[in-house]
Amino acid sequence: MENVRRVLESYHVYPVDITKVTERLYRIKGNKQQYALKKSNLQDKKLPYWLEIYRQAQAQNLQNILPVYLNQSGKLYEIDGDDIYYLTPWIDSSNRSSSIGKIYQNIGLVHSKTRKIQTITEEMRENSRENFLVYKKQMGELRKKLLVHVEEFESQHFMSPVELLVCTQYRDLVQVFYTMEKRLNQYLDTLQELSEWKVSLCHGRLTDSHVLQGNQIFLINWENASIQHPIVDLSVFIKRRAIYHNTDNRLLLDQFKFYMDENKLDNHELTLLAIHILDPSVYIRTIDAYVEGNSKDSMIDFVVKLQRYHRQILFGVRFSEFVEEEYEMVKIDESGSES
């Protein structure tokens, strides 16, 4: 704990109790209050960008980004040996499973206040089109690979639980690939008309562990943040929530309006978000790992993973239908695109 005490001394914090919460997080009691000391994953080249996040948070008055304390040298971090530390208030999170609507609202607020418009050049548009055509081809190859797996499993006299599950879920995956292809065609059509692109400050790893709810919601750990399209954050948050059986997926849909109220997405952006949520790549890779037999996962592990990824991408179909209905998007069967 000597390194921790040295770091705390640089903040003039004198601890009466230090609790190691994780390998990188310490709960500190001292100076008549509580702190969280984080041993970060930041590297020197990432520091300037990380510092810029907190400059923006102050300039834009983003009170839902948990503040970081200055040390006695006026810096937001302290270096001890090869490690970089930073100190924040300790928030007793009364509810790790914060309201979906409130999280949407807080994400939207950050995205809206930090939004910038980028002009799309013809070269950028063409590169994007090429990337999506490659992605569309990859989706076609994954669909063929899945069919090969299913046919192989069905040829067995007795199927394992994993093989039986994949065959049972196959019809749903056909619908996923169908919806994905239609949405890709739709996005490729609209790409020709785009002249600008909206980007915002994105957290990068927006999972429940990085959302704290005390008297208000705080978004913590911005070490992986970047300036990206807002769907980067939205897709991570939605997919992570949709993967678990105890998530009320109806709320994920119904309360999406709280995000849209703060940072309204255009139809082509909603299409792109649906594409991200529909992506079946991880599901197929899980089957590949089972077939190749070089994974340490047990049969039960594979079943659990496949159930979760199936739940996630099937939610993508529901999300695609929801935004089509709710936000008056062109229906995928009326878009004029042929698969």
C-alpha cells in the first residue's frame, strides 16, 4: 500500500482506511470524506486526450461526468513509477441497475453538448461505401457458414446440447440476416445523399459498471473515450443490456425516446444503429470455437453464450422494427433496394 499512500499524499489526502476494491480501484477514507483512487490503464500518448475530456466536461458543464481531483501540482493525475493514478469522489451507488431512461438521457446529454459536424468529402463517402460493401459481403459469408454448421449438426445421429440449440435458433438467425441485408441496402442508398456527419464525445465502454447512481447519475472511467459517432456508445449500451434475460427489452425500446429527446438521430443514423445491434459476428464465432474444439469453455459455457448472443441479435430485429414504426422510417420492404 506504500505506493497508494505516496499517491494520496500528492493530493494532501491522509487515509485512515484503504480498501482494495479491485486490482485497480481503491476506496479511501480520509480528510473526513471518501475517495476512489483509480490505477488507470492510461499511457502517456493517451493522457492529452483524456485531459481534454475533462476540459470539455468543465467547459460544457457536464455534471454527469464524475469529476477528477487536482493534485498539489495542479494535475488531474499522479505518476508513481510506471503507473498513472487519478482520484475522484467515492459515490455510493444505490442502484447499479440504474433507470434505462435516465441512462439514455445522460448519454444523450453528453452527446448533444459535445456534438460537432464534419463535412463528408466525396473520397470519404466512397471509402465508407466500399467498407459497407465489404461488410455486406462478410455478412453473406457468415450466413453461408451458419448454414454449413447447421447442416453438419443435423447430419449427426445424436446432437449435443450446443448443436441442438444452434439448429433450434437457426430460423431466428435467418430473420436476423434478412433484416441486416435490408438495412445495409437501405444505408448504402442513403449514403449517396449524405453531406455531413455528426460526431460526439463517446465513452467507449458504456456498461453498467461505468454508470453510478447516487443523488444523480455519473458516468465514470473515460479512459477509452474518443470522438466518434454517438451510435458507438448507444450500440455498446443497448447490446450489453439486451444480452441478459432479466433485462426488460420493452423498456430498452420504449425509453429510447429519452435519448432522442436530448440528441435526436436522423433516419440514416437509426439505420446504422440497427445494423450495429443486428451484427451476428460474435454468435457465429462462438459456434466456430465450439466446432474447432480449441476452447476451454465447457458445453454449458457454450450454451449460455449462445443463448445470450441469440437474445442480443434477436433484439436487433425488434429494434429495427421499432424505430421503423416509431420514427416513420421507410419500411425495409418499401425502400426500393433488392437483396
